[in-house]
Amino acid sequence: MGTYEVPSAGQAETEGEGEGERLINGAAPTSRRTLNSLKWALAIPVLGVVAGFLGQYPYGMWVGVVIALGAAAAAAIIAGGVWHRAGAATLASVAALALPFFAGPGLYELYAKQVGERVHAVVADTGERQGVKRTSELSVCRVVDTSGTVQDLSEQQNCHGQFKPGQHVILFEDPLGALDPWIEALPGDRTVDPLTLGITTGLFLVTGSALLHAGQRRRSETDTVKRSLKRR
């Protein structure tokens, strides 16, 4: 019959410590990976929202464009180039690029209607002006408020050709005076368009989820090489 040697107390303690170290070292990288993934999953869509809102300011459009392009590029580089998840990288970068186009108008309307002061006004005239592209035409509304102030509002302020000269409207004026007022037909309540905010929320979640998935299932350079060799 074979003999079984009972480990000494010192050996048992050493083996226990080794097993504990393996468990700790295995948990630590997983925890760091999760935190790192969450960081990018929140940072990229938040930057997209900030870019969209900055684009609503008269001189903030170009800053917003730079931030939006940078956020989309970062999503592609992190998820595709660093984590080697091409599908998630494509989805995250496309969603991050589209996010500012909906987040900007949605937050503009939300901010103006919830914080802005309601002011009665009359549409003095309507027309069109040339956009950034010479081939595009944008609707314009000239309004006069109760104080006699005349302002020209565009599609960015909700003038899409739906108003007529002489029509009474409501302006939601920015208390800080940085943004042009938002125009609404009477009665001019503070209800916001749920579609724009819904699309914004959806794009935010898609961007964050794609980055989180890519970060949690990231591949190393070795894994990528092995996969390419198997395909050959």
C-alpha cells in the first residue's frame, strides 16, 4: 500500500496563503477591468451630451463639433484598437457621433421650458435665410415681445415655418441671456417633446452599453494573434 504524508502546519499555512494570493490576484484584475470599463462607458456618452449642448450656443458650435468628433474617435480607438472588439467599437462610435445631434436640441428645449421665463410675443414676419451650406434654406421668424424687443429666431429655436405673421406666441427666455429664446405657439406650456429626449436616452445607453461590453470582454494582443492563426 502507498504511504500518505500528512503536511506539517507550516506547509499547510504556506499552501493556504498561496491559494489566497491566487484568489486575490484573480479578483483584483477583474475589479480594475470593471472600473476601467465603467469609466469609459460613462465618459464617452457624457462628452457627447456636453458637445450637443455646447453646440446650441452662438459661438459654441465649433467647440461642440470638436468634442463630438473626439468622443466618437475615442470610442473607436478604445473599443477597437485597445480592447480589440470591432463590432462594439463600430456601434459605440456611430452612437456617440449621433448622440450630440439629438442631445443638443433636446436639452435646449428642456432647459428653456423648465428654467426660462414665459414672455408673450407676436410674430412680425417670417421668411428664409441661407444656411451654412449655400444650397440649404432655413426658416426664420421675426418676433416682437411685450417690451418691444425684436428678435430673429431660426429652426434652432423651434421656428420651422409653422408660424404666421401676426400670430401670438410664447417665448421661453434664458434667465442668463446666453441662449436665444425658445418659441412656442399658445398656450405655450412647459411640456417637452418626449421623442427627442427618448432618442437621446437611447443613444446614451447604446454608447455606454457597447463600451461596457467591449471592456468586459476585451481581448489581449496574444488572443488576437491566436484567433487570426486559427482562421488560417
